[in-house]
Amino acid sequence: MTTIKLSEKNKDFFDRVYQVARLIPYGRATSYGAIGKYLGSARSARMVGWAMNGCTQTDSDIPAHRVVNRLGVLSGKNHFTTPTLMQEKLEAEGIQVKDDQIVGFKNVFWDPEIALAIDNC
DNA sequence: CGATTGACGTACG
DNA sequence: TCGTACGCCAATC
């Protein structure tokens, strides 16, 4: 029974996470909840982070270092190649990081809904 | 196969 | 206003 691929269907959710994360502009950052909320599941922020897990290890075009929690804290820095790699990358883009936390996070916050301009009305 | 954890966030008391 | 509980769903033990 384990032959059933549970990821077959929900892969759609993961795929969207990658798509959105890949759209994060330079020098900007977003949160897991923002992405999950944009996908329609504000409470699945955990899945967003879990999805990102495949980004760092595969070194995809997805800037996982630009994705932080709602507080702007580098929650997943510990999962990068090096715990400091995330902070280093953010600082390299002009984002100030203090105590594993983005300085003026709201200033660099990138909302997928706004960026994608979902405003057909 | 069952129980627990986990890169979070919201809801409720 | 602050603290605790729950939900999300998949991966791991």
C-alpha cells in the first residue's frame, strides 16, 4: 500500500511554493505564511517551509534565503549549507540582519499577492 | 503501520 | 495584551 504516491496530488501545493519563491525579487524577502496564504492556505505555512527544504539541498533557482518567518527571523538558517549562509546572502543583497533577524523586515517584505497583482476586479 | 516532529501561523481564553 | 492550543500535511523514527 505504500506504493500510493501521496505527493502526487498535493505536489501542486509544493510546486506553487517554488514558483512564488522563485519570483522573489532581489533585496526582498517574504514569509512562509504569506506564500501559504497566497496559495489559499494560511495555516499551511509549515508545508511551505517543508517545501523549501528541497530548494537548498538541490541548489535550485529558488532563493530560500529570502524566505523567513512572519517575524523576519531566519528560522531555517540552520537548514542551509551553513547556518550563516542565509544571513550572508541576505546581507549581500542589502538586507540588514541582526541577531538572525531582518532589520526593517516590513521594509523589505515582499507580498506575493501585491507582486502578482491579483486584482482582476 | 503508528506516533512524533517540524523552515509557521491563526484562533481562542 | 499575553499565553496556550490547534491546524496544516508530509517526512522521519
